[in-house]
Amino acid sequence: MSQMPQLPQLSACPTCAEPLEAGDNYCGGCGADLSAAVPSARQEPEDYRLAAPAPVDPRTAAALDAPPPPGPAAPATQPTTPAGAPAGPPPHTQTHTSTGTAASAGTGAGADPRLSGGDSRPRCAACQEGTIDRDGYCEHCGHAQARERDHMERELAGVAAASDRGLRHHRNEDAFSVATAALPDGSPAVVAVVCDGVSSATRPDDASAAAAHAAEASLLTSLPRGAHPKQAMNEAIVAAADAVTALAAETAAPVPQEEPQRHQNAPACTIVSAVVTGDMLTVGWIGDSRVYWVPDDRATQPARLTEDDSWAAQMVAAGLMSEAEAYADERAHAITGWLGADAYELEPHTASFKPDRPGVVVVCSDGLWNYAESAEEMARAVPPDARGRPLQSARVLVGHALNGGGHDNVTVAVVPFPAAPGGAGSA
């Protein structure tokens, strides 16, 4: 959860007394709307997840007391490409984007989702009696339904990613995209994008979804045409910014029923992306999501490849605080750069590197690096076989954050370097 500087807020939720962090508009424990400053009539049940050494997604089985439905989850709904943005990836491109803009509530195992009287709303998976309202709660028993974005995973040849709601927040405001494409010479390009919605802004989940989708579409258009990766990265961040800015026009629409008192301001998010092309690694970012380089040979020094746009980073850069002091401050995660209509002048950061040995690129939101802040800590958290098992490694890293407390949404992409030969466009 990235935060923009703002006035002090409540220190505890008026509904469930859950301690609050600066910038929270919703309670991470019960989901109450804090801008209303009154107790909510409905509370989300106590979090039913237990952090385990093997990071799995236990929500559905534990919360609903029923086995999860077989097979992988359906791909999340993607936002419409903004006017003027590329309509989609070019030929010979394989892509998976976990950027759903709306939570979906499922029906209970074996339940008939239709109610008498022609009501087609889904039944509650917990009580099998009530129907599910717009914000995902049962109108009969009040049980929160599992949402598709609570836990997401994707894997392609040469890249994998995972995202989790965490243990304190009522929804996942992160989004990611992973994709592969063929460069003009036929070699693969591997793309990973991670976006973190600003919780103090309106519709942070929509902002992160729109940014991830737009950045992916831009990269998968420019790279196969031969654009230099740094130029392509810069254009992708600009496209992501335009997509998030376009959402601001929709904030004038009627406020959703489930958010009657929420303050309306411009949707916002951070972005970080990595592209592997041949022997080059290119990164780009705005905000405080990060990229780490972790070599296979752990005797070799790992590195953090991005610098945060944050209050803490400014204090350290100015020599006013040590890094430990700055990140221990409650203002540490107040960001100084973001995507959105109310952002300051857009200044994408880009950099290219040529690692001289194999390893993995870790692209993540602060929900992970809060529990592995230094490059050395991140390297210790990354499994030794990460380059050969990127999806399992992404799961392990999500589990590392959940076991550490899971106070935020957690999203991580693991990109093996160099890229797997023949990975682009493979089925």
C-alpha cells in the first residue's frame, strides 16, 4: 500500500479497534470506511488465513468451510485500453495480465446460484441462503466472499508472478502483468510489470489494473518493432500514467453504493517494470515499488536496482537521516512520485544493466520488500533454485511476507536472467 502525504487520521478503527496506518481510508481488519468516521453496521469476519511455511492460498477452504472449485481461476477482467493506446499485443506474443478491475463473488460448491423469483444473483458460499451484494458480502449472514484478486498467480516461459491480499487489508489493490514477445531478430523479450494502488486515493485497485494493462500493451507494441528497451520503457510508463489519469474523469460519477461516504479524489498508483532482452536488463519505475537483482551465485553481491520516490528516500539522499532511521519513521512510505491526474510532473525513471552472470530479477511492491528491505535480505529470501522454478519462488516470496505479518498487499514477479531461449510466443 503506497501512501500519499495527507493529514493525520484515526489511530484505530471505530468499528473493530484495529490499529490504523497513516493514509488508510479503509480498515485493514474489518473493511470499514474510515472516511465516514462512524461504526459500520457490517463487519468482515476475523481473518481466517494462517501464514504457513509453504505459501498456499487457504482463503476459500478455511473461510467458506468448503473445498475450492477445481481448476485455475478464470483470468481477471481487464480495463479497456484508453483512447490512443495500443489495442493489444502484436502477433507472436504471449501474455498474461492479472489486472482485474472488479471483484467477483462465486457461488458455493454445488449451489444453485438462482433464487426463487428469477433472482440470478449468486448465493453465499458459507450459508447457502443469502445473496451477495455489490461489495461481496452475504446479505443474510454478512460473510465476506472470496474475491478473484485476493490471490493471483501467472507463469509463462521465462517469468512468473504472484499477488496476495495480505493479512490486514480487505481487498488487493496491487496488480501485475507478465508477458513475452519476439524481438525483430527472433530473440525473446520478457516483461514484468507490478503496480501498487495508493490506498488514500479513490479506486486504487482500478488504478493499478489500468496502469499494468497499459504498460504491458505499450511494451508489447514497441519492443517487437525494434524500439530500444529504455525508450520502450519510458513510453510504457507514460501510457500507464495516461490510463490512470483517464480514470479521474469517472470520479465525478455517482459514488458506488458500498462507498457512500468515501472522499472522491484522483485514482493513483505506483509502477515498476523490468524487461529482459538478450543480455540487457532494463528497469523503469515511479513510486516506491522495487526491482532487485539476485545472482545464482550467492557469494556474489545482490543489488537493488531502483530508488524510491518516497519521503524516506529523500531524507536519506539529503543526509538528514540514516536509512534505518528514515524507514522506521511513520512517514517513510509517503510517496513523492505516482501515476494519476493529481501527480506532479511526470518523470519516469529508467536504467539498463548488463549482468555478467545468471540470476533472477525480483520485481515487487512494498508489501514484500518491507520484510526483505536490503538486497542481502531479499537474496536470502529468494530460493536457491529460483531461476529454474520462478513460480514456486514467487510463491515462497509471497509466503515470506505473509509469515512476516502480511500487513500489506503483496505482489512479486520473478524473471530468470538470461531469458529462456525460444520462450517468446510459445504456447
